[in-house]
Amino acid sequence: MASSWSPDGRQIVFASDIDGDYEIYVMDVDGTNWQQLTHNSVSDQGPSWSPDRKWIAFHSERDGLSELYRMRPDGSDVVRLTVNNVEVKYPKWSPDSGQLVYQSGTTGERVKLPIGTESPFYTREGILEATPRFYEKTRSVDNMESGEITFGRDF
């Protein structure tokens, strides 16, 4: 079960197949106040809460292949973010909520996706052979572990 803490630490967003297929839910950290955010007959998984608390990114098969979507924490305003000919999964937000990194394709390439406010951005082909992680600007390239990459603004 994939999950992500809310930035204020009061809620958890997670995927569960309790209704027969994977859907996205949110609950308080004490396990109360469950809310189902997605409602369909396909798999919705990999939720990730944006640091600014405005969005939850996730991957879904609602349009065929697994693509990235974002929605408000109440389940409204669902927007498709990618259009690909390979599956994309497991989005993770940058610290400023301005970008997502995610797994793309069957070989596990990682790609970053800038997030716009008015319309979705579509992905380009790209291969980054590492697990995507966002670092504070104090982390230098010289002391990165082998196979890691950074995404950020002010290095």
C-alpha cells in the first residue's frame, strides 16, 4: 500500500483495494475519518501529497496505460498530467511543489515533470538511471552517492 503524509502531519493519503480495485483514500493519522477520493473501476495508486498541501499526485489506468494525475486533497479538480506510450508511476513532488519526478516505462527510467497551474505539461522521452530524490540546496553534487540525481532550483 503506497502512502504519503500530509505536510502538516495530520493526515495520510494512501491507496487501498478494500473496494475490489485500488482507489485513493485519505485519513487522519489516528486511523479515523477515512475519505475515498477516487471512485472508478480501474487502479489508482501511488499518491503523493504536495508540500504546499494543494495537490495529491497519483498514477491511474483510467485512460488505458498508467498515467499521472493530480487532484485536490478533497478529490476534486482531477487533471491528467501525462500522455505517454509507456506506463508512468510513483510520482514524488519537489520541495517547492513545482515539479514531479516519476518512474517511466518498463525499464524504470526516471523523468521530471514541471507542473503548471493552467494546463498539464506533457512528458518527453528521457532516461535517468537513478531513484529520483529531491535534496536541500546545501547538498553538493560532490558528496552524492553513486546513482543519485538531484532536481532543484538554487544549487
